[in-house]
Amino acid sequence: ARALAQRCGLPVLPASSGPVTLEEAEAFLSGLGKNGAVVLKAVAGGGGRGMRVARSVAELRAAYPRCQSEARAAFGNGDGYVEELFGRARHVEIQILGDGDGNVVQLGERECSIQRRHQKIVEIAPCPSLSARVRARLAADALRLAQEVKYRSAGTFEFLVDADASSSGEASYAFIEANPRLQVEHTITEEVLGIDLVRAQLAIADGATLRDLQLAQEQVATPRGFALQLRVNTEIMTADGGARPTGGAIAALSLPSGPGVRVDSAAYAGMHTHPGFDSLLAKLVVHSTGTFADAVTRASRALSELEIEGLATNVPFLKRLLGDPRFLANRIDTAFVEENAADLVHEDEAAAVSTVDPSAPAPHAPRAGAKVDRDDPLAV
């Protein structure tokens, strides 16, 4: 994807041309000068795994084996490459659909700057602080890449945008990667556009064209209002901006509902989770046809209605995040959580849940109705 972006004339960050040894990574960092910094990334990676920032040779030497180990465990390939660190940036991605015949459509952007350990935890559509000019440039670049390869299916093209000038039409940006799949956060694009991306993806796989689906560019509506997705994870946030995985059995679960509220989850009372697996428990999605502030208010109310008993989650952190005036003003970048964790995390809460035993049985929870005999093949 990076090579394609360069051929198409898109701005990209200086990076190694392929996998690097530690010595090669050190040489790359040294070549950036006194204040240079790099990001180590897994060649086969995604989702923030096998990824670390290094601002010195010492940090690079410490990060390199950890990135290798993470990448090997997650992807079966420990190779990594280095890329110059952008600085203060927003993470903005463009949703694409293509039918394989050179027909592609862009479905707007998503703001993914709220991250921990380079993994997204809150996404917004559309980005409240992106200028119309920058939005148009990102969309045009994504379309150019998709058309060049006659892209087929759903996909996402991701960029870093200067956080200090994103509302300016002249903000700098750089292409970073393409994800040839449906993203976790596709939900918020569905909400603001009223398009079922999963259905569209399956229809294209079955031979449908964008015209067949009435999804040519001129047929795509303007986004209505704003949508947020909150990733409810089985983890507790730490004061340094990291996360500590938790696990256990869900003793009780009550999900929010109502207009503009959607929850995508397979969780249920009695379900056991394990800290050795992905921590995502539920996606809480809200949509408002009003302002961004209206959408945040709806998200806060939905979070207050969410009840999970039996294991610790990041819900307290998400509540504080939504109540932070800087988040409400969309004054954020990819380092926001790390730099403001002390304001968003209470250490007493972390201490209270750090002793949770993931292997402990679920506490008894009263139940209503008849009990189903699991050994009865006729039980429903």
C-alpha cells in the first residue's frame, strides 16, 4: 500500500523499504537528526500490535525485541519496519467500497485519535474538526488508491493529519496504511449514512456493482449528524495511559437501548472472559442528528445505563473521557490518552480491581423464569 501511495503521488512519511534489523533501525533513527523519533511497526501487523515509539537509541533497543515478540505472537511474523514519527497528529480514515470494475465510492471519514497503546478505543464520524478542504483531499487520495487497484469490497485508507492545523485547509497529512477489510468501527459510518456496509460487502462478493446497490458516489447521502463508537473492553486503564487486562465471569449484564443507541456484542450473563484473548466485550454506538455535543450527551447517558457485574471494564474511564471538556471540544490527538491519563484514571479504582481473579467462578446472581436443563436435547 505504501509503494502504491508513492506511485500515486500521495504524501508518505520517510520509512524503511522493508523489514529491518536492530542495527538498520538504529541507523535510520540516527539519520533523522538530534530530535528525530521513529515508530516501529509490524510488517504483517495491524491494530497497534507490534508497534512502539522510540525517541532515542536506548528506547529503540528496548522496544525492538518487544515489537518482534508481539508481532510473532499475533501474526506469526516478527519482522518489523521503521517509520518517522509524525508528531502531534489526528488519526483519520476514509471508508471505501469498490466493486472490482474500477468503480469505487468514498463514504466519508472517521476520527480515530482516541487510542491506548496505538489501539483505538473511541471513534467518531464525521471528524468534527476537519476542514472541508482537508476532508476533500483525503477522500480524493483514498479514491485514487482504490481506483488504481480496481478495489473490490469494503476497505479503509488511513492517514495522519496535523492536529494543530486540522481545521485549516492547508494542514499537512500523510498516508500510513490500507486495511482491506471491514473495520471494527464501520458501525458509525453506517449510522450517519444509513448504509449497511456488511450487506453491501456481501452483495459485492456475490457479483453486485455499486450501481446495482444504488451506491454510486452521487447516490450517497451527506452524513446526518454525528456518531460515536465506544469500545467496552475487559481491562482497566492505568495512570500511564496503558491498560491492564481483566477477566472473569459476567454475573449480570444490562445493555442500554433507545433511539440512536446500538450495542453490538455477543456478551451474556454467565459468560467467562479470559485476559489472554482480545479484550473487546461490546461496541456501544450512538447517533444524533444534532451536534457533536448532542452525540456525546447521548453516549454519556447510554454509558450510565450500561451495567456489567462480575468483572472490571474500562467503562469508568470512558465516562471520564466523555466528560472531559477537551474531548467535547474535539481538542484531541493520538497522544491524548497517554498525556492525560492522570486526569482520566483514578488509581484507587485500579487498585480495587487489580486483585480480581479471572479464574474465579461467577458470583451467584438471582434469575427469573424457568431454568433450562442443558442436558435435555429438546430444551429450547
